[in-house]
Amino acid sequence: MLQNHKPSQQNIRMPRQPKCPTEVQIKELMTAGNANAGRTVELPFADGGEQYSLTVFNEGGKAESLWMLYHGEGTASKLEWSIVSDDPGLIHHMIGDQLSGFSRVRGGEFAVDRPPTEDPRASTGQHKAIVEQQTSAVFEPPGQPASTPPAAGGPPKEGVKQKVRPMLEGDLQNMQMPTLLQSIAMGKMTGRLVVESFSDKAVIFFSDGVPLHCELRGSEGETALIELSCWQEGEFRFLPEPPQNRETIRKRLDQLLMEGAALLDQSKFLDEIGVSLESFLVRNHAQMSEQLFEEMVAKGVAADLNLQKMIYQVIDNQTTLEDLLRRHPMPKPRWVPVIFNLITCGLISWKENPEKLGKNAVPREEIDWSAIRAFEKSIVVPETGFLMYPAFFYLLEREYTRFERFQRPFSLLIFELELNVENSETEDLSVLSDRAVLGQVAQRVDRIRRKTDIPGHFEPYGFALLLTETEGAAARNFASRLGEIVASSPLTTSAVKIIRVNVRLGVASVPENCRDLGTLIAAARPS
């Protein structure tokens, strides 16, 4: 935690430099602070005409270094942030997130200068974030003799306006999710953590470093936090806010992180052996007693026994994993351990194509499929095979009419793509007119949709899926998986180079969210 210190000597002031410090210079500053325990070492620098000072203080022994960044000079300076850490890479990243004198890539994200041989994910040492208002009183003004600072949390300095900015901000490739959660816990931070991947968004609320509530598409609470802890890509920001009252997380954070690590290992195992959402699940035994089943799964990892029995019973050798999850929607932390167990315990296997059923001996009427295919071509976009906008909404209206008559649920999913093109910081929607790009989008959607799901084009640059016989929970789970697949890798085109794909998804269901067609379309639009 932040402690008042009363050094007996003045600050050690390094030579002023004309630009932001590099990670190597920050490391040298930390070494100087360790060598001069009990004294504040200061490095003044300029950024875009503004004056800043980075200070480091170490009490000696095994204590971690206290870092402070000031804006301005002398008594007019103010504290921007303070943090306790022995990770120079983290300090460099935090400065880069705040100042302009760093190279920008990918539409405004700061590039952290690291040696080319260094893995950025290795620089994730434990640190304690200091919960500090941006208007905190100045501690030892740079360039002035050291003096006893006011107590932490003292009155704000007069004339200084409070700045609203995240306390922590960065990329999961530089700070892994478990390390980020542990850092918030160690710093006893209170507020809201927002994490956004290419296709999804999650929110966790903290009070004094303890997670209270987590929300992730289709799930919340402990299940959502466990799944979120497995994310390896995305951007995060922590916003200081008063604690909220809702509490859906009761387990200790370290226990949830252990469950998340196990979930990540199981997911990687399934990926490595080739099990995907398109895989057909097959029983390895035609007949099996309940007692023998329980004995076999007992040799595997801990998983809900009743859920394992239910999933095993619905496997019919003709159903894909995606179809199974559509019929029985559940979040990743529930189904991954079950599929992992059934496979590793030798109860089921998988294949890419279902067994061919015997030919039906009943005579069949010959159908002129060429005329049907010719009509189909007239109502779809050639590059995608998706229905044109009017044709899609005609079928959407017919499905709504079926709901009115038979009360059968259905869902509408609308998604839009944000494409970041090389050498451009703005998205280029015109790329979505490229035939190659449209074809790749269609292939990725076809990988996961059922034959009964109806794809179509939605307005100039959007896409939509009509999910028949699909309730809200199943539709939200499907939307999350679809987003992952569509954004799994950049699209390719001969005209430009797409370096990143983001997916904006919206989903709504009848009758869960609404009972009229106009409200359904409005609710399904991506926000």
C-alpha cells in the first residue's frame, strides 16, 4: 500500500531528457532507486511541449519500488498516478497509455518498445496498483527538496480539475488475465473492469480487490469469471467507481483462477486432438449400465455427474457438438469438462461426418431440382449464398406468423464487421463489397450454423441469421461462438491487407425479449 516516507536527504535528480523514457532507462532508474534506499530518484522529461517527471522510491530491504508520475514542474506539478511495482515493462506501458510521445498502432493503441527477443507476456510480474484520485495532493514536488508528504487520501489540490481516465489499461497479450485479476486484488481496487475481445465483452465489479459480480454474454457470476480468466486476447480498462450491491461471486479469487486454468488446459486439449463445434459425437459402447458409467467417469476430472449422464444420453452419433449445445445451452465452464471427461475416459469419440444411413426402400417422387436451384440463385447474393435483404425479411415475417399461430420460439441475430486495414486507423466498409471477403465471411458462418438457420444480408454492410426453434439462452451462446469464429483470423483480399477483424453482435428472441416483429429487429441491432 502507499506509505508516507520521510527521507533525510534531497531528491536525486537525473539529467532532463527531451522525450519519454525507454524501458531500458526506466530499468536504470529503478536500479538507482534500489541503490539509494530511502531517497527519491527523479527523471524529468518532456512530451509534446509538456513537462513530466517520473520518480521512484525504495525503502530498502525486500520492499517493492513506489513509482509516481508528475505533470508540470516544482510546486505547480500534480500527481497523475502512483503504483507499487518492480516491473519496468509495466511502468513503461502505463506511461505509454497516457502520453503522446509513443508510436501509435492499430487505431490508437500504444506500442511498447521491447527488445525483439523478449516475450511481452513474460513481463507480468506481480504489482500493487495504488487506488488514488487524479486530484491527490502532490508528494515531494519534482525539483524541490524532499519533505514530509501529506497523508494518502488528503484533500485535493485547489484549482486542479479531476480527470476521468482508467486506473489501469492495456492489452491481454502484455498482461495475462490471471495476472490482471491478481493485480487488482493485491491493490485492493474498487471499481469496474471492462474487457473487450474481437467478438465479445465482459465486465467485472470489484470492491477492495474482491470480485463481486461478473457479466459475460450468456452467463454471469462465477461461471462467467472462470470463462473470462481463459481469455488470451483483448483489451482491458479498470474504471474507479463506488461498489455496486449485486453479488453473484462467493468463491475466493484464487480458487476461481485455478478452475479457469483447468478449463483452459481442457479446451486446448480438445483443440489439439481435433474436436470442434462441427464434430459429430459418437458413443463407443452400444450398451452401458449406469454403474459402469459412473465407475468410468470417476477416473476423470471433477465434473457434474448428472450433467455427464445427460449429455451422454443425448449423443445419437448423428449430432454435432454445436447442435447439442443449441438444444441444451450451457456456458463453456460447464460443457468443456464434460466432453473432456467423456473422451479421455473412453466413453465417446468424434468424427467429421455422420454414418450414412441405409437407403430408404420406399419409392420416391422425382423432383426437378434444377428449377428450384435456378429460383434459389435469383434470391441470394452469389458471393455468399446468403439471402438478399428483401427475401430474408420475407422469411422472417413468415417465421413470425408461425410464432403467432403455434407459439414456437425463434431468434434473430444481426452482426456487423469492423475491418482495420493496413496503413489506416479507420475502418474501411468498402472492403465488405469485395467478393473474396464476402466469400470468407460466408464460409465461417457456414462452419457453425445449422441447415435450418437462414442467413441473409442486413442493410448495406450487415449480416443476419434467423435461428428457428431457438430460445434466448441458446441464441446468445451461439452468437458468442459465431463471433469467435468470424474474428478468428484476418480476412484476405488482393486489394488491401486487413490486419484485424472485430465483430459487433446483437441478438433478440421471440417471445423472451418481445412479441412483435418491429421490436425484435430493433432489439437485435448491434449496440
